[in-house]
Amino acid sequence: MPAILILSTIPEIKTGKHIAKTLVDEKLAACVNIIPYIRSFYIWEGKTEEDDEALMIIKTEKDLENRIIQRIKELHPYSLPEIITFNISGGLPEYLNWIFESVRK
């Protein structure tokens, strides 16, 4: 069963901590890292925006992808949150096993 990374930007750390703790407590994610400061430039409603944000890096297994996306949408303050997934094609086998063991109920 493959592991995945999910990236999601958040407006500030407090929101990220709440989402991260929820995902880990509910065993949807093995680990969530929060990078506290990024500067984002993007088009929204026809104009270029520029904002300070933080970035969550979520590690989990592929089978939980849809549940995590739904949970982030429920908890996230943005009307259209960034949620992007990547398959993990390799890594330290013991670490990947830890991801799987951490999300098993």
C-alpha cells in the first residue's frame, strides 16, 4: 500500500495546529509538519493576490486520501483550500512502515 504526502496552505499557525492535531488524533495522518512562513502569490477572483501563509506537509497512506481531503475541507477556513497529493515512490522502509502503523486503528 503506497504512502502519500499532502500539501495544504493555511492562513496562520493556530489553524494549522488545529488541523494537524485533528488529523493525527483521528489516525488519518501519521505526521503533519508545519512550515511557519511562506509568501504566496496567486490569482483569485481575477486579480493577483499576495499573502503570508504557512504550509502543512501531511504524511499518510493512500487509502486515507479522500477522508483526509474531506476532513481538511471541514476544518479549513478557506472556501477553496489548497490540497495537493503526491505519491511517495521511495524512502526509508522503516519510516514508511511507521506511517502505515501510525494510521492503523
